[in-house]
Amino acid sequence: MRRSVLLAAGASLLWAQPNQTTSQPLQALPPWFKLGAELRGRGEWWRGMGHVPGADDDYYLHRLRLQASIEPAPRLALFIEVQDAQAPGANRRHLAGAVNTLDLRQAYVAVGNRDKGPVRLLVGRQELALGAERLVGAANWGNVARTFDALRLTLQGREFRLDAFAAALTPAVIGRFDRPRLQSGFYGLYASTDRLLHGRTLEPYILWKTAPSVRTECGSRADLDLWTAGVRSTGKLASNRLDYEVETALQWGRAGSDVVRAWAGHWMAGVPMPTSSPLRLLLEYNFASGDKDPHDSRRGTFDQLYPSNHAFYGTADQIGWRNIHDLAAGFEWRPTRRWRGRLDYHSFWLANARDAFYNEAGVEFVRNPQATNRRIGWELDLQADWQYSDRLRFGLGWARLFPGPYLRQSTPGSSFTYPYLMWQYRF
């Protein structure tokens, strides 16, 4: 009953005055009190799940978010966001993390000026999104997404920014209020500057992840201490004709008697077509190390931490940044400010044949050390987005992962197909 009332109230706010920037009841609000909302829907059609012929699922993902911001002083704000995420028609075994009925998604106090102040402090439940979100992101493509209970301090100047945080993941649990996983911790320093590389962005960082009762390679349980140090850089080269993005991360630490040594890298170049063309050529390579021996107490599999993986390793969302080679090429088409299209090709193979193939969530999907070929397969992706107005956006896409020798030897070998159609309304 409570959820139904909230949904009805949110719908009335969204559609009462569709042709105005702010609906009439909201115009009377004081300037220190702001309301906002997001309503999003996406239909998805999965074909060949787990590469099993006939393993299909059709469903609709629906998400409502309502936000309130209270700013009693120029450098003090309270932000609250509630979320209701549903997946009517879905098989819960396939989409266990897609539903979270009416829960508190964000609630934090912010001290300091968000845009110009040299110091800002956020305390409470919040998103963490760092860099391109390959390691730390909100995962907003997902129906529930990700938040942390965290303390985050930001120091920023004209050409420099530093974020320091201490956080605990807040997993969504159906049927009760979401609570942080306090027995695990996540801490980090993330810096950004455009001064050292003459206008190009440089982002060095160090992250520390802790977790209890992790299974070691000998089968026992132990606490994990995992450190990740890396650097990301973006910008333009060759007289601003070529844009690039590079990120490299090294990992070390321990889990009981296991020693962790792993690394990953991302290299991308974007080449615009002739000036009159709205096309841009994209070339990309991604790598994440795997484990050479699952019983030698040396863990070589890269841990992707808490990423926003959608579209990084194929929009079919079947691949994670673990034990992987990914060679990709594509075209991005932007004929107008409101239209965007993209075509991508990915070729995947395992970094190490004795390690597993990991899915988008970083979970082991299949392990077959007897496979005679590391080639996972190749994927073709098509996407289109239309920003109809400042509030309303539409998107559609189609992706197909064609199995290579490794998947044909390790699964029934069917192709996986993922078409979707989505819309999103905000104010």
C-alpha cells in the first residue's frame, strides 16, 4: 500500500504539467527546497542465456526515483533519494539484483560549496563514481544500481582535485531496509589534474578493499586485504585531431596464505572522420590478468572492484574485467546534438586458460582448464539514443555474442542475443 501511494504521487508530479519546466505546485516551493524525479523503463529480451538453446526470458524493468534537496545555508545541504525498482515478467533466478521495493537509495549531508568551494564533505548514503567508472561506479544501467554508506572529502583548486573516502557497500535486499555491509570496507584517494600534461587530464589513485571470510586457493577462509594503485589519462593528441583514454591498474595484497599479484589496462583512441562527417572511429584494447595456477597460493586474477561495466566490454553485458583480452573497433555517429548512434565489434579471449571466464558482475561463469582454445568469441553491438527533450530520452540497442571455441567446448554453444528498448523521463 505504501509503495502504491508513492508511485501514484510520483506519476502525478511527472505528468501533471508536461509542457512546463516545473509543474505549478512546485513553483511555490522556497528556493532552499528542491524536488526532482526520474522515471525509467526498459524492455529486454534475452535469447540463449548461458549459451543454452531455448533459454530465453522477456521482461520489463521499471524504476522510479524521487529526490528532495534541502539547502538551509549556502554551504549546507541535505539530499534524500528514494527508489522503487521492479522487474515484472522476469525470472528472479536470472535477475536477482533487479528488484528493490521502495527503499532509501541516497541520504547524505553535504558541507561546502559543490562547484567553487575548496573543501566539501559528504556524509551518508551516496554514489561513488570515479574516473570512467571502470573500477568504482554507480552502475546506473542496472535497475537497482549501487550505493555506499560513506564519508567523502573533496579538496579542489583551479587545476587540481583530490577525493578521499571511507565507505561500506550497501547491497539491495528485497523485503527489508538496505543496510551497509560494515564487515567489509572500501577506502581510497583519487586525484585529478590537467596541469602536468598540458591540458590533458591525469588521474592517479590508490584504493584499498577489505572483506572477511574469502575462500583461499587451498579451500580455507581468510580476510582479504587488496590494494589497487593506478593512473588514468584522457585528452587529445596530434593537434587535437586524436582523442585518447588510457588506464592502468596494479593490484597486490593477501588473503590468508594467498598472495595477490594482478594488473589490468585499458587503451582507447578516437579518430574523427573528415570535418564534414559526424562519424568517429574508435579503436580499443582491454586486458585483465588471470590466474596461472588455481592451487599455488598466488592469486593472479584481477579484481574489478565496484565498476559500471555496461558498454565497456560489449553491451550484451556478459564480460567482466577479469582474465580477459578484449580487442574492439567501432564507429560513433552524432548527426545532431540530440541523436547518437554506435556500432561496435569486440573480440574476446581468455588471458589464462587455467582461470575461469568471468561475467559482467565479476562472478565465475564457467571454468574449463581442458579447453584447447582460449578464444571466447566475438560480439556485435548496435545502439541508438534520441534526446527528445531536456527531460525525455529514448534508446534502443541490439547485441549478439557469438561463441568461439572456448564457449563451444565449455557450454552448449548457443549464441546470446540481447535486444532492448528504453525510455527515461527526468525533472
